[in-house]
Amino acid sequence: MPLHLVPDAPKPAETEKDRIRKRIKALPKPKDMIQCPRCGGREVIETRIGVFETARTWSGGTKVLLCALCFMRGERVVLK
């Protein structure tokens, strides 16, 4: 039985949202500012995973920075 390969689908046309995302990503920013690679947003949520609470203080755990705009859409994009 011969193997039949499916040809690649044509790339979708660039939408208005895609053009806006490209424009936002291209805006000038300070060198050390964090920016989301997916949406271009600069809002960040700091989360901690695996934290212990002892005597009403938190200790341990791993800090992770998430893009706030992607998080609101249900995506989890880790920054740095």
C-alpha cells in the first residue's frame, strides 16, 4: 500500500489582529523590560508554585512570571 502525503495547507491571510500584534511588538521599549513573545503585552503576574506556610510566613517555592493578557484569555505564557 503506497504512502500518500497530504500537501501543505496554504497560509491563512494576515488578519487585522495579526497586524496589530506585529505593530505592538515592534514598538520601542527599554532594554530590560519584559514583553510577551505571543501577544506583545507588558503586563506581568508573579506566581509561586510549591510554597510552604510556616508561622504565617511563606517560604520556598518557585517564582514564575506570567503574561497577564494571555492569562486572561486562558493561556499560560511563562516569561523569562
